[in-house]
Amino acid sequence: MPENSWSQNDSGDDLDPISSLLSDLDEEEFEHDFFFQGLEGRRSKAALVLTLLWSGTIALHLVSWGSWLIFALTGLLGIQSVRFLLARPLKTPKPILEQEQANLPYISLLVAAKNEEAVISNLVKMLCNLDYPETRYEVWVIDDHSTDGTPGLLDELAGEYPQLKVLHRPESAGGGKSGALNQVLPRTKGEIVGVFDADAQVTKDLLRRVLPLFRASEMGAVQVRKAIANNSQNFWTKGQMAEMALDSFIQQQRIAIGGIGELRGNGQFVRRSALEHCGGWNEETITDDLDLTIRLHLDKWDIGFLDSPAVEEEGVTTALALWHQRNRWGEGGYQRYLDYWRLIASNRMGTMKTLDLFSFMIIQYLLPAAAIPDCLMAIARNCPPILTPLTGLALALPLIGMFKGLRRTSPEPLTVSTFFITLWQTLRGTFYMLHWMLMIASITARISVRPKRLKWVKTVHEGSGEESFEF
């Protein structure tokens, strides 16, 4: 085994995920609720939210002023939406030039890998050949007890690239991806920590373009725009291409109006001091990136967004694979509201960020879950759904945002031809995005009854655009 490979069961207890931040926030009641109720506490809170949402929606149908309340809420969200759509994105700082590379910060790039023999070699070679001084960065790959050829490939590559270090975790190691990242973090030296998925594809100048965003002292993390490498394969990958364009537009606009930027796991960079003060990655969540997003903002850090170059990744190619992947993402996004609702409601983030977060919570999570009782009451009373104005706003926003996002990410100039191509991509992508309504309605009901098992649940990357799922 190469000298820069390790095989140890070091738990990484130097970090105390979540608790270090919560102790600083002086929220003893919340801390007790989170640690002692655990996943069962999430389930009871989810059941309470679902009960209130369903009963509240039914009540709106039965009171005379229900429709006026919905129109008022739609108006308030509409004002926020206009601000959101008209905002100008922040300018991206210029990349670091070659002559400015004298005193560059040290960077640690981390990859948590489990059974990734089809793609891991490609990523390691990309990361070890970046346009950045070899002596100023390191690459750590954490092999989380892979049962395929991943460990052997990594050991061979560690002998070839001096900046590559490999940590082999035993079968008994827990915490999933978060546990793997927490275990290796005390071994790393970087002032900035980057995280990639095993199927990531990056450009050589990525680090020189990311670092200028960290010049702002309040910048705790930066998310790089994600793109789909196999975007032309079929309907599902084309839909994901449009979805990623929409996501990049939303990220830029939210940041521009003083809202929150969000981490997306693959292609995320975090300031080490911010990460350690927040307690590292949370091992009690299924989406470590969304959870860390909230904790960074609660701890008064900002999250920036880099629109170019993008980090490419494989898109899932079947409806079943997409459903499972998005269910995990959706449930993880829902969990953070259940876990941190007291701290969010206390306005610790600041008024603009709190308003932004609640606006997207209503549109992304509460509205889809309320659609079922709304439709049932509409049928029973032979009247239109009372949430129609909100639903119209929720459909219009991604339609406009997707078109704008596709134009921003397209290398082609705007002509009559490219306009209609983008319009078709937008309509197809909006139809594809309707799965979110069904999925959130399913998640809010399921999480109220059955908590999520905390284990590796990942897309298996084949390196050829075909994915399956491992449970």
C-alpha cells in the first residue's frame, strides 16, 4: 500500500457535528429536542405539520374569507417574486492570474467514494492536474469500504500522484458520506475545503476561479454551478439539464436580493474556519449539503455562487432512479426545516434571508403538500381549488426562471432560432419538473409515518450514463 494511503477506524471525534453551533446559539430547549428525540422527533414534528397543513387547507374552504387570505398571501409572494426576477446577479470576480499565484491559500479537495471504480480514476486525474501549484493543494479520497475495484485503483493512483491521499474506512465505520468527510477533515491542511462527488468533471482553472469569491471575509462557502454531462441522452437527462439551469438562475437571484445561497454537495467549497465552527458535517441527516447550508447561514456566514465554469456530473437516466434520487433530496430539504425551525423563526439569519427561506418553503414544500386536501375539497364542494392563485405563481416562477437560466448557461447568442429552441427546452423542462409536486406530497406523508434510515443511499455511477440505485 502506498505511503500516502491509510486504513484506520479513526472516528474523527475532533469534530462535534451540530452541537458546537447549537451551544453557541444558546438554544438549550432545541438542543434537547434534537439530540434526545432524534429521528423520532422529526417524525412527530412532520406529523404535526401535515395535520396543521391539511386541516388549515380544509378550513380555508369552509370560511368566507379563505380565498381573500390566499389572494393576500399570493400578493405578498408576488412582490417578492418580482424583486427576485428583476434583480441583477452579482458580478463574478476575475480569476486569479498566473502572476498572482505567489501567496495562494492551501486547499484540500475531498471525495467520499463507495463502489466508484467506473468513474473514480477519471476524477482523480482531473483533480491532480489542476492549474494550481501542486504544493498548495491536496486531494483526499475516502474509500468507504468499497467492495469493487475502487480500493485497488486508488492505491495505484496514490503512487502516481504525490498530492493524492487515500483513507480506507472499514465496514464498521458509520455516518455515511458525512461520517467519511468528518473522519478525514482533521487530517487535512486546507484553509478552503472542496467537496466533489465521484462522477464530477472539472476544468483545470476551477480553483483560480473559485478563490476570488472568498476574498470577502463573510463568505463562508461557495457553490459551483452544476451541469449534466450526459444531457442529450433521453428525456430524463434533458429535463435535468433544464433543472440545473433553473437552479443556477435561482441561486444567483436569491443571492442578489439578499437571500440565501445553497450548497449542492458536488462542487462545494467551504472556508475551514466556518466549517469547524459549525461542527463539520451533520451525520444525522440524509443531505449533508442542505443541512450545512442552514447552519452556515445561522452562524452569520454567506454562501456565494460561481456560474462558470460548471462542475459536470452524470444525470440519472430512468424515471425510477430519478424518483429515488429526488426523494432523498426533497426529504433532506424538508428535514432542515424540522430540525432548525426555532432558530430560523428567531430571525437569526437576518430579515432578508429569513423572508427568502420562508418564501421558498411555502412554494417548494407546503404548497405541494396542501394540493391534495385542496383538490379533495374542491371536488367535494364542486368549486375551484382555493390555492389556485398560489399554484399559478408557483408554476410561473420556474417557467420564467428556467428560460432565463437556459439562456444564461447557453454559449449560443440569442437569435430567432435559439429563442425557440430555448422555449422548447423550457416547456419540456417545466413538464419534467411536475414530478416535484407528486414527490413532495408523498414525502410529507411518508416522513410523518416512517423516519428515513441513515445510511449510504447513492446513485451508482457507471461512467457511461446509465445509473442504478444501491440501498
